[in-house]
Amino acid sequence: MSDEHKRPTARDFSREVLTLFDEYVHGAIGRRGFLERAAIYAGSATAATGLLAVLSPDFAYAQKVAPDDARIAVSRVDIPSPSGYGTIKAYIAKPKGTSPRAKKPVVLVVHENRGLNPHIEDIARRLATDGFIAVAPDALTPLGGYPGDEDKARALFPQLDQAKTRADFVAAAAWAQALPDGNGKLGAVGFCYGGGVVNFLATQLPVLRAAAPFYGAPPPLDAVPAIKAEMLIQHAGYDTRLDGTWPDYEKALKAAGVKYQGYVYPGVEHGFNNDTTPRYDEKAAGLAWQRTIALFKRTLK
């Protein structure tokens, strides 16, 4: 990547602008609302439009593993849906040489609130280079799948029936765990919305051995005793929406005797692991991902 294309970091923006962007990302305000309010800090509507462009994902810039990387093989599959949708589409990335004779551990990858976008596909490929079969379902399948545009994807998400969507993720996890070239050991990782889904799946799937929710909402606390997976729960220090939920979740994990590690990374934004936007923090993301891979290698291989 050239110096000319080097992206700014979260430190280049005011807290007010970052808070506005977080609201926009999570659907609390729309594009127009962001631009109108950001103009107050940026000085003009034109400058606010430029701010949004810089803060928005740049998938090509952040890609770490190309789809044609010689170390891996990728494919797209349709997983049977129990929710009346027929199937749910998913992206699979495997280490080259994976077969029923050379079985690999499986990790379910759960996206943010935009569906199966290029960043999540890249996350799946990164896992494949570390020796895992990564299965990344697209919750937007019943609405046509990820539309190729982040704004359109964000607008589609509230139209999902979340009970049916969660049932689809449970079915996708069972499908992934039973892959003939998998070793039968299942882990899950998810980000933001996907982190909440992973916390939920941990309460539903006794076969889940390890779960790594990144800045996700906790599950219902009365369901925590059902968790059998080892948990790695990671939050951002500036994430006021979710950090306040962590003490009670941790208390419930301790009371239930769940094996877990929990980290709040100081001075970083919600979404700090997503290297497609300036909210990415290289140091925190590197440590969080290192801990995630170590968890999966220890529990799934």
C-alpha cells in the first residue's frame, strides 16, 4: 500500500464525529442525519460528505489474503435453512490440501450488521491461512444477500426476522461442525452484531468448543449457565454502548463456572479490529487476533 493511500486513524477525528459515525453504523441515524450533524463539526455539508467517505470501509486497501491465494481454496455454498427461506448462502475458505483424510478444525465467522461483505470474506481467508476451515454465512440471504453497497446493506438489516436469522446461524453452525473434511471441533468468531450472535450461539450449542465475540452484546444472563465453550470476550475502551454490559456478563460467567478470558482494550473504538476503516487500531487488533487464533489452536486442533 502506498503512502498516498495511507488512511487516517481514529486519532485524526474528534470524539463527537466518531460517536456520530458509530450511531450511523448501527442504524441510530441515517446518512442524511450523519451529514447534517457532522457538518457542525466539519464546517460545511461538503466537508461532512468528505468525512463520511474517509470513515467508510475501503475493502481493497485492507485486504490481507487474496481470494486466489495459493495457500487456500474458497467456495460458495447453500446451507439448508430451517426458517422457511430454503437456504442460507455462505462463503467457505479452507487450507489447500484439506480433505476427509486431512481434516481441519472449523470456525464459524459471523459478520457485522452489513452481511457477508468483502471484509468478512477476507477474515475467513485469514483463518484458512492459519489452518482452519472458515464458514461465513450471510444473514441477508432471504433479502437477496449482501447487496455490494454498505448503505444498502445497513438499510436491509432491520428487515430481517431476527428469530429466524438466529435459527439459521444455529443451523449453519451444525452444518459446519459436520463437514466431512472437518475434524468435528467447532469454534466461532463474530464482530459487533456477529459478536452478539456468537454470544447467543454459545448458549445454544453444547458442541461449540471456543467462542471469540468481538464487541458484541451479551446473551440473556439467565442462559449463561448453558455455555460449554471457552469464551474470549473482547471490547473497546471507548465503546460506551457495550462496555457497561460487561461487568454483569462477567459476573454471570464466573457464577456459572464458564472458562473465559475478557479484555477491554483501552483507548480504542468499537470496530477496532475492522481494518477497512479509520476506527481500526493496529496494536489492539493485532493482540486481539493473536489471542483469538491462540484460543482456536489450543481448543480445536
